[in-house]
Amino acid sequence: MDIHTLEVLGLFLLISVVLFAGVAKRINVPYPILLVLAGLVISFVPRVPRIPLNPDLVFLLFLPPLLYASAWQTNWREFRRNLVSITMLATGLVGFTVLGIAFFADHFVTTLDFTSGFLLGAVVAATDAVAAGSIARTLGLSPRITGLLEGESLVNDATGLLALEFGITLLTSGHSLSIPEATFRLLWLIAGGLGVGLLLGHLMIFVERWITDGPLEMAASLIVPYVAYLAAEELRASGVLAVVACGLYLSRRSASYLSPAARLQILSAWGSLDFVLNGVVFLLIGLQLPYILAGIHQYSNWTLVLYGLTFSLVLIALRMAWVFPGAHISFWIRRRFSHQPAPIPETRSLFVIGWSGMRGVLSLAAAFSLPVTLSNGQPFRQRSLILFLTFSIILVTLVGQGLTLPPLIHRLGLAGNSELEDEMLAARYRVLSSAVEWLQQQRENASGDDIQNLDELLRRYQQRVADVTTYDRITRAAGQPDEATRASAIFFQKRVALLRHVASIERRTLLKLRDENAIGDEVMRTIERELDLTETRFDELT
């Protein structure tokens, strides 16, 4: 494939991602779902270039930055609080899924045996790190549920790939690893991956203290996930856990080693990169169906559809069967050994967690990485069926569960949870109040011009405290506000509208100065950025 063809394919993917993600936004559908469906439709259009999904491309190019971005955005408090529950899902559920799929394949599908069923279970055991999390945040699910889903999808990638490694060993050598070998391998994968990630995190903090330029810090942050992944894989540890550990550690420490300007640039750049990579990945999933169908001819269409739906339902049932008793075990362990007085989630919350087990590109890449031939030179005949079943499971769980998850969350009364908003308002109040308190203390000992400066700052911060207090009272009384609250809401809305209008006057004047060549573009962009930050503050309180 020449450079020109690669350029055309890359441009085609990017245009498709932007186009269909924009459509998804307009029709209020999660963009991963629409991109998969778009890729599926495009794959049957004549003369559309075929783009195969190379597993090495996924594992080495896409997976490290996507995991790193997800780890960076993970709520560490919820991750730590739910660590036992996450471990139960990321290890216990993975093993339960692998063995359950293997048992079902061995006893109910004549063309699959226990080994090929084990491989299929290992391929589809890990949930997708993007789809469920994005839907949960959009609908305002509780931070505990969102944190649990995101934490599971970050950690179970490693255990799923470990199960896949065991399955391939069983397939190619004819025997499984012994219990001591398997235990040592698992411990080294975990300890080695975590060790590499944390070590690299420490090193990056040391390096970052010597870098003060935003673009350089962004370049360094882009290198980190690849270094963590490749270093761990070279040591035969878990590259996935290395990236996750490094991302969680650096995210937690970013407030101390990143400058404010660099943090704004890095978060903005990573947000765009994360969206583009995820979009390309989900589009590629849909484009793979022709390749999968080309290798499977010995089954009728009806048989393939029946197999695809059956295995999808079995996978969903296995997750549901694990989630409810697993939650009780997890919370018993948390109360008994961690002394956490957390209550067991409601049945409706557990049902949403069970229904959020969507699969994605990691499963399809793992299926494509299965060997074509066995160690004796014979072809691995079940490989094409495993590929088709994996694609079917991704389609059913991502599209079927993804489209039904929003109405399900609304129907169960879990949408629009105010826990996060209450926490944010309380934090804003305490942060601003501490600033007011400090300014008042400074004013007591000030004199002359200092008093005038402090009074001006005090008025600004006291007004911001008043805005937060008013907004909090308005939102709490949204159902049946009294006259005083209604008057406060009208006054608050008028004030925000006035501030927006003043900002628009400033922006129009700035553009006029630029158009009259009174200022250059560099000055224009600097002042424009200040206005953007000011207007963003208005958005936070409307």
C-alpha cells in the first residue's frame, strides 16, 4: 500500500468520524454506536476501500493512548473506594465468563469444543472502556456507578488478555499451564505491570519539573503511554496495567507538577486525540464484517444469526448472574476487612451495571490475533466462527445494550443524579469562601492602596460566593420554588445575561480592532482566550 493510498484512507476515516459523530450529537445517540453502524453500512458499499483491522495496530498504536486517556479521567477516589468490587468484576467475572462460554460451546455447539470455547470466552471477556462510561456521564449516573464501570473496563483488559494467553497456550501446545505456573504468571503480570507504570510515573514527574513549555509537556505526555506499554511487554508483564497505573498516578499528581497553562493545553489536546482515536476504532469495527464473512462459508445465514444471538444472550446472562451475588460478596469483604460502611447498591443500580457490559475493539483485535494454524501445521478451523461470534457479540452488546441503556436508566430513575452537582457546588463554595476569608484577614493589616485593591477583590469573590449560593438554592427548589427563590432566580438569570452581553461587546470590539488592522492576530488570540475563559465560567453556573 503506497503513501497516497494511506493518505486517502486516513482522510476517509477522519471525515467519516467527524461526519457521523456530528450526526450522533444531533440525534442524541452515543457516537460509538452510530460509528459502528456507519462502518457496517459503508462496508457493503461497492468500491469503498477495504481497511483490515490489524491486531498489532490496535495493541501497539491505539490501545496505549486510549487506556492512558481513560485512566487520566478516572475518579481516583471512586476507583479506590470500589477497588474490591472492581477486582471482583475484572478478575472473577472474567474467569466466570471464560469458563461459562467454554462450557456452553462444548455442550451445545457441535462445531466448537472446550478449547475453542475457552478462546472465545477470553476474547469477549473484557468490556469496552469508552461506550458505557460515555453514556453514564452523559445521563448523569451516580459517580459510584460510573467509577465502577470505568474501573472495571480499565483493569479487565489485562485479565482478559491473560486468559487469551492461557487459551492460545492450551490450543498450540495441547495442555494448559499448571496451577503454580498460572499463579506465577498472573502475579508477575500484575506486579510487573504496576511496577513499570509507577516507576515511569515517578520518572516523568522528575522530568516534567525541568520542562516549562506547554508543547514540550504535551509531547512528553504523548510518549508516556507507549513507553509504559512497550517496557512492560518487553518484560512480559502487563502493558495494559502499566499504562493504567502510570495514567492514574500522573493524573493524581498533575496538580503539583504541571503549570496551569500546560494543564489546559494537555487536557484539550488529549480530549481531541482521545475522540479521534476512539472514533476511528469504532468505525473500523463496522468495516470488518466483509473480511469476517469471507472466511466463513460452511454455515447457513440462519445458523450464523442463531449462533450470534445465542452467544450474545449467554454472555449477557453470565454477567447478570455474576453481578448480583458478586456485589454482596464484595460489600461483605469491604465491611469485614476494609471497614467501609458502604451499603449494597440498590437492585436497579446493579441491573444497570449488569446491562452495561458492552464489548469493543479490544475483543475484535484479540479475535484477529488468534493463530491461523496449530502447532502441527493443521488449520485452526474454528477461527472464522470465533471471529464471526465476536463481531456478533460486539454488535449486540454495543448497539443493542447501548441504545437501550439510556431509556433503561431513565425508567429506573437513575438519570440526572444530583450527587456530583451537589459535590461540585459545595467544593466551589468552600474554595471561594477560603479566598474571601484570606482577603478579609489581609485587609485588617493593610493600608493605603492595598486596602483599595483588597476591597475590589473582596467584592468580586463575595459576588462569586453569592452566585454559587443562589444557584444552589435555585436548583434545590426547582420543583416548587417560593417567591423569594423565584425572585432570586430571575435576578440571577438577568445578571448572567448581562455579563454575557458585556462579554459579547468586548468580543465584537476585539474583532473590529483586528479587522481594522489596529492589532495583530497574536494580540487578538491572547485577549480572545481571556474572554473564552470568562464565558466558560458563566456556562458553569447556568
